[in-house]
Amino acid sequence: MRHAGVIRLYAKVLAPNDNSKNQVFLGSGFTSLNLLPHGEVTTDPSSVAGAVRDRAKAGLQFSWLSPEGISVAPDAKLILYPRYPEVRFSGFLRGCQSPPSDVMVSREPGRVLLLGVTASGRIIGYASGAGERISNEVLNGAWSSVGVFLELSSGSPSEPSAKEVLLERLRLIHERTWVESMKLGPGGVPKPYAARNAGGYTLEALLGISPNGRAEPDFMGWEVKQYAVSDFRSYRAKSAVTLMTPEPTGGVYRDEGPEAFIRRFGYPDQRGRESRLNFGGVYDCLRTPNHLTGLRMSLSGFDSGNGQVTDMNGSIVLLDSADTIAASWTFGGLLSHWNRKHAKAAYVPSLYRNPPPEYAFGGQVLTCEETDFLLFLRAVDRGQIYLDPALKLETEANGLVKLKRRNQFRVSHAVLPSLYHRHETVDLTG
């Protein structure tokens, strides 16, 4: 597995029903989607009539490891059943030149499936039969669990985990106390950066993380986010946390473009700046329509009563008084974005002082693991996660139009732990 480029290794002890006929059960809820890199989530057009919206699928870059080498399984995919809810693994033998059919067709207990994840997002599988050495080592070992998986070490037992490495780096950063505000420039060289919102850039620079707009974790599989506090005694957050900034995937915003969206639903600048239209405000599922834009937020395809998805084609929507969809974010797009970016997250408190612009990073870090997109949607439904957009359209004297767009989903810092199945506050000074 290591020779094949695997950096994270998981094991699933296979039950009798975990086979090629019945699919392999990967756990209740959508937690397993955090661990296994996958493609876009789409509804399955091959589903039987009347059940199309009951399941969705996500493709995988999956291959089997065998004594003959590595064989691609082109039809391997994850199947999502939102009404249960659960995720299953399917299509893993079809089209593969050297599949482990003898193990994966069997119903014999004691079989083990290994799933290794590479840095490029490929998944390498290995199927070990009952009584084989690898199966016995997995079954008799002392491993930590993540959902239905056992998390195996891809290195030596003495090698620190990614979490341990991150916390040690954050401890050293905390001990530096005040550091100059900075941002990594080309070539990974830190440069002074005086913007007031530079806390995140400064922490990234200290960790050696280059700024980018990719929806990928920052540090060894961990998303690292700083948040401003008033002091290092109470660690009370001064503002909400921005979770992600995805562009709408539907509605007027997508069909006619953001400029048309702002001209239709925006409003004149409230500070009297001419030739400028804004679109802002706070939108959640409990608020009445915004008095400036006339839009309100709603969830489509989600049952508030049981907290489950009823339609994977559903979305978070902004509606006007005539129920015109001004903007929407599909569940499939949000799920993929959320899982890639927030499977593991560390929230680091910071203080700011000026002059000169400097930051200090606190000794208590909130670590969150095992998120589930259903937890995200439930928080949206309760009004805890909200949209806080900042869009503007300016017409310059020469007639050129400048467009700025930022669609950010935010949440109170106190709500963060409810978005994960595991969380802890780590004292770096202990």
C-alpha cells in the first residue's frame, strides 16, 4: 500500500451481507464520505421508476491491489441512500481485469477489506479472505475506529499522526507569542501583509500553507481556521466562523449571471456611494424576507421533522415573494465541498494588535472530526448556519463594470461542535 502511494489506510471487517451482490455497507449517515475521496454526487438515472430520488451515486478512482499488480475497477462507486440514511460501496468487480472475486463474492465471516487513500485522491483496495494473515492481523489488532472503519497506521507505530504533528506545530506557534502579520508569497516566501483580516493568512504562513482557492484541506488532511477572540482567558469568539464560500449552482444567479442577479435583487449602496449596487444581509431558514432584497432562505428536499434528506436533487434556495429561485446551492455540490474541506478541522484562537500589525495564537485549540453532511443540513434547517453574502457591482467613470462576489455560509463558534461526531478542546500548554 505504501509503495502504491497510500497515505491513509482503513479496514472494514466484512459481514456476510458485505459482498458484490448486496454491496458493501460503509456506515449509517454520510460520515464515510469524509474518508473516501469521491467525485460529484449525482442522482442515478438507472434507478427504478418512482425511486430515482431515493438514491444517488458518486464515482471513485478505485483500483485493486493484487500479487499481479494494480487493476483499475472503472465502475466502482459509492451509493447514497438518504432515507435510511447510509452509504454503500458498489460496482467494484465489474470491468476489472484482476478482481478479488473469490473474497468479494463470498459471504464467509472473517473477511477484511483494506482501503488505502493516496495523496492524489485515488483509492487502492485489497481484499483479504477469512483466515489469511492480513485478516488475522486486522481482527486481532488494537486499532482506533472511525465509523465502521478501523484506522490503520500507514507508517511505523512510533510515527506521529497527522493530528499530533499539527498540534505540535500549533504549540510552537503559540509559544512565539506575537508575530508579524504576513502572507506567503510566490515560492513560499512570507511577506508582510497589513490587511485587517490577515489572521488566517498569518497562521497559514506559519504552517507553510500557500494561499489557494481550492476546496481541499490545509495541513496533512486537516482544515485549519483561525478565529478572533477578545482575550486568552475566556477564548470568546468575537465573530462568526466562515465555513465555506461556494458559488450558487442554480437560480437567476447561475442562469443569468451574478451581474443580472445583483441588478435584480440588489439595492443602492447604503452609504450613498453612487454607481454602486450591493447585495448583502443575513439569510437563514427562520428569518422573514430581507427588507432590502426581498429574499428569504429555504431548504428544498429536506424533512425538518426527521432531519433527513428526501431528495438528493434538493438544495438551499433563496426565494423572492413569487417563489422565484434567485439562487440555489445543490445538496450534491455542497456535500462534496463540505466533505473535502471539513472532514477534520482545527479552530485556532487569535489576538490582534496594531501598530505594528501582529497576531498571537492561543493555547486552546478546538479539534473536530467525523462530520456528516446531515449535521450540516440540520444546522441550516435550525437557522444556525446562515448565508452572509457580500456582493457589489460598481460602474466606473469610464463605463467599466466591476463585480465582487462572496457567498459565505457562516455559523456561531459555539455551534461548531454540533457539526461533528467527535470534538475536543486541546490545551497546548499542558
